[in-house]
Amino acid sequence: MPILAKYTAHAIYPNIYLPRAIYEDLQTKHPDPKSVSILVHEQTHIERQKQVGWLLWGFMYCLVARFRLNEELEAIKSSMKYIKSEGKGWDTDKNARALSGYLYLWCVDYSTAKVKLEKAWSEA
């Protein structure tokens, strides 16, 4: 999807849309763990959309900030587990800024996001 996936990844059941650079990296023999973690993140969204129903999930994601936050945290936790298993670190500050910003429709304030992400990282 050229418009949606130019800079960010998206999951719309049953498909995952990735920016070209990430998609191409995933095609290599040794993809960057960050690229794989993005795929893991989006796959978590796909699994949850399947459980809830993709249309209801989409409406809830767009309209209910708390639902959006919880869905992102679940997907982020999946990514964190993968990244940690690869012996890599996680930038909770950068992710808290993103989670509290326009990309996720300001579903949470920065300090709450930071606390939740630090807890998730320690539990990953």
C-alpha cells in the first residue's frame, strides 16, 4: 500500500504492509533484528484482529484511545521479547514519544507511556 506503508508498517487483517526498505531487508539471509521485530509487532496486530474481528478491531482502534494503547502495548511487548532474545536494547524514550504522539493519535501521555514501556521491557 504505497500511501499507508511508505514510512510505517500497518496490519489490516489478513495482510501486513511494510515500507519497501523493511520488506527488502526481510528478504535477505540475515535481516536486521529491528526489521524482524516490526514484522512480529504487526503479526501481533493481525492475530488480535482475527480474535476480535478485523472490522470491530479497526473501529475500536480508531475511536477508543485506551483500546489503541492496549493493542500497541501488546504488539510492542511481542517486539520487545524478540529484540531481547537477539541481545539488543530497546529505546523506551523514543517509543514513549511515538506512542504519545500523532502516529498513535495521542492515546497516552509521554510519562505514562514511558513507565509502561520500561515495565514491559523489564518483563520481556
